[in-house]
Amino acid sequence: MATNINVNKQTVLQLLTGGQDVPFVIPEYQRPYSWSDDEIVTLFEDLWEFSIERTQSNDAKNYFLGCIVSYEENGERQIIDGQQRITSLFLLLRAVFSMLEKEENKTDEISNFISKIKPALWKENEMTGKEDRTKILLRSEVVSDSGNEILRKILETGETDSKSRDNYSKNYNKFIELYSEKSRTSPNQIYYFVLALLNYSILLPITADNQETALTIFNTLNNRGLPLSDADIFKSYIYKTLDESGKKSFIQKWKKLEADSERVNEDIQSLFYYHMFYLRAKEKDDKSTTPGVRKYYLDKTKKRLSVDIIDSLEENLHLWAVVNCRTPLESEPWSHNMDICKILDCLSSYTNEFWKYPVSIFYMEHKSKTDFEPMFLKFLRKLYVMLLTRYLEIPTINAVKSDILKLDVQIIDNIHPEFYAGFEEKKLDNEDAIKAEKNRTDNLIIAPHKNMVRMLLKLLAYEDVDQTELLPAYWEIEHIFPQSWDSKYYSLDQDEANEKLEHIGNKLPLEKKLNISASNNYFSKKKNKYTESDISISKKLGSSTIEEWYLDDIQSNDVRICNQVKSVFKRWIEEYGPICEDPKKELTAEQLAMIEQLRAQGIPISINY
């Protein structure tokens, strides 16, 4: 289908009077009007300076105010980009009109400007040419903005409530104040200001023939902040399907979700994204191709958007409140389990978000079951092993994508999903090959990919029995043997030293302040800084009898850590239970159905061979 886009440079007066034929609408999904004094004063003063330049130089140059992206629907112009600007221009014109209308001596200039501004604000009767001030050419339908009616009243009457603290009222009053001040100090220049505003201030309206195209244009052009999110579109879609009573209830729910999301540092867009994977899992969709979130939810063949989805997002937010804020919730008993909190903290250092999808699905699907807490812990630990080992072997962003999507599907109705974790097992009968493979996997732990170092250090820190609390939210990787050393003090092979410095055996988690203090000092000089740490493994090294730290110490620590990590991996995999690679080889369809039925009831059943 061909797409039509109309781009036509227009003055403020030309653009706004175009509302006589196609009125302007700020759609439901837009964010509330948020311009403050800073933007209002900047706009006014820039226009004022521009009007002075035009007067002094007698030059008919223009002042560019930016783009307005919109599309037409049902005879109205839906504003996609430029809502803050166009709303402010309406308020400015209304303020100018109010001040001109109050002038007792209506000069020819004043009468001229009044006649020009009227059709830019209100619908005119085609027969009489008189304006109907109740028919305003701009309407805001923003769902979460309580000021929509305030804006309408200001544009209709030119008056505000003195007690109002909304942005519409404050900005309108600010325009009045600025105009009044300039009118007193520069009575002759004020009319050149109005002239410059109406006839020489330029906008570039870009009008598309549909919403999708307009949004694409907006997201391409926008470099002033966050683009309009898919969540805003979904809000509008749901809102339009409700009656008046439902709309009020929905607005309250949405505002609560916004507030709760902001409080726990999780945006609503992400919640919709996590929920998409949950819905895909329920639909048994394990395709590795991930659909665009907007395309997925707005698929006309499915009914995936309803007001009920807000309840699901609010539920899911409980999980991320624990992860992001690192504190337990009264309503979530499992969140008081420190082992669960520790492994979630470890997972949060994974290099991408693939870990979030199975965790979110497991939580949403099984949180109400009686054995959720112990099974959640086992699942998270095995997931950690899967993610870390797979990335160490194949350090790419899609290393686990296919397996994660398959795991997502298995989690549905199954509190004990079967999935492989650990380093890839190879069937080797040659002793040299077996030894070479062991060295390979050991080296992946000893010299891990840089993206996995924090995950490993968290694991080591939490395996210390004295680490009863979560690590500090902000810590840095400390190199025990310094990255820079005095060659006069240490006679070391440069290449060998540089290679070993990045081994896991030479690294510790350390609070940022202590890490800065420790700097590049030698071990004997910075041990006391380690003792000040609240991280147990760092404190213990500082309190140890070790007086100095050499390359040999790194190597021996490498071996110890490697054995410890492999031991933890083995324990966690065994605690989770054995897996079955192909249960169909051994079990009948009837037996498999019975097992799935028991699992759905919350009974953890593993298949042993």
C-alpha cells in the first residue's frame, strides 16, 4: 500500500487557521503537557529578539519553530510530534488576543491583529464570519492529563483560576506577564512582536495518511528525548474500547501503574515487552524471530489488549520491584528468601535481557503454588548456570535466544521445566582429547569474557557463608595485583603479567569508594582497605596472613575458584533434578499426559534415566 506524506512550510497563522477545515487533536496516548517556565520564557524571548532583528534590519527572514508531525483521522489532525509546541502556541496566541482585546484604544494595528487571530483559535461561521469561542481549534484528549478541561476553558474564556497550579494555567499566566511587561517597556515594538509571531515564525507540518507512518516519521526525527512509546499507543487503544465508567476506572489503574513503575525503576514499555513473551509462551510460540511489540499486541486476528492486561502488568511489577529495589515486599513471602534475592542479583548482571523472560514467566505462572519458593530458587540457579556457561562458550548476544524461547514455552503449566545447563558435554574416549576439553572449560572460567566477570564475582561473593546480605548496589572490580606496576619493584614478563591480571583469580568485588582509595597500590599497601569492605570475601582477604600478592598467587587462586565454581554448578544442577532429552523414547503418550497433569497441580516430577 502506497504511503502519502505531505510536507508544506507554513507560518504560525497559516498552520493554525488550517484548523478551520481540520481541527487539531492531541491524542489519548500522548504524554501530559509538561512545558514549564523555562521553555515558555525561552520561546517568548526568542520570538521577541527575532522581532527586534527584523525591525532593525528590515529583513524579511523567518524564525523556524520546528516540525509538527500528524495524520488525519475522522476529519481531525492527530498530533504525533509537536504537541508541547503547538499547545504553547495556542496559549500564547490566546494570551496575545486577551491583551489586545483589553486595549481601550483599538488602533488599526490592534483591530487587524484581532481579526487575524480569531480564525486561528476558534471556528468561524462561514456565513457571518463570527467566531464561536466554544468551538476551539485545538482539543486535548490525553488520558492521564487532568488539565484537558482547563485547557479548553482557557482557550475559550482567556481566564484562569488564581489557585490553579497546572501547567496550562501557569504557562498562560506567564505569557500574559511577559506580554504585559514588554508592552509597558517597549510599546511600539510589541506590535512588531505580534507580526513576527503570526507571519514570520515558520513551522514545518508533516502530515501522513495513517498513524503508523506518522509514528515512524516521529521516531526517525525525534532527538529531543524518549520517542512516543508503544505503551502510549496501547493505552489509547484500550481507552477507546471502554464506556465512560470503564474509562475512569482505567485511567486510575494506568496512573497507579505509572506511579508504581516509576517508583521501582521499571518502565511500562518494558512490562509490555516481558508480558509479550509470557503470552507467546502460553500460545506455544517458540520461534526465534521476535515480533515488534506494537505489531504483536495490535494484531487484528488476536485480542491481546484489554483493561485486564493492566492487572497482569501490575502483578509482574512485584517481581521487578524486588529485583530493582533489592528489598522484600510484604505481599511476596518468597522475596524474604535471601538465597533467591542473591541469585536474582547475580542474574541481573547478565549481558542482555534474555534472562528476564523465563524468570518473569515462571513467576507469573507459578507464584501462587505452594512449592513456588523452593522451586523458584532451584530454577533460578540452574538458569544462571545455563546462561553463564553458554555465554562463556559462545559470547554473542543471541547465544541463548533459541533455547530461552523453548524454555519459556516449557515453563507454562510446568513448575519443573526440563532444560540443559552447563558446559557442552562431548563424548570423548581419547585421553588427550578429554584433558584438552577440561583445560578449555577451566580456562573459560579462569579467563572469562569481560561481560561475565560481574556475574562470576557475585557468585563467589554470595557463596561465602558470611555474606548474609546483598552486595552494595554499586561496586567496582578490584584488581588485587595492580594493573600498573613499577618495573623496578617487580621484575615481570610484560605479556605474561598483562594476561594474568585479567584472570578471575586477580579480581574482587569492592565498594567504589574503597576501590578508589586502594587505587594502584601494591597488595601490602591496600590490604587495610579490603578490611573496611562489607563484602565478606574482600574483607577476609584483607584480614588474611598473606603479606604480598604475586602472579603465582593469581594462578593458585584461579585453580581454587575454578574448582569452586564447577562444584557449585554441579550442585545446583543436581539439586534441580535430572533432565530427559527425549522422553518420547521411553514414555507413552498416556504417561506423559499424566505427568503433565500432576505438574500442573504443582507437583514437581522429574524423569530419571
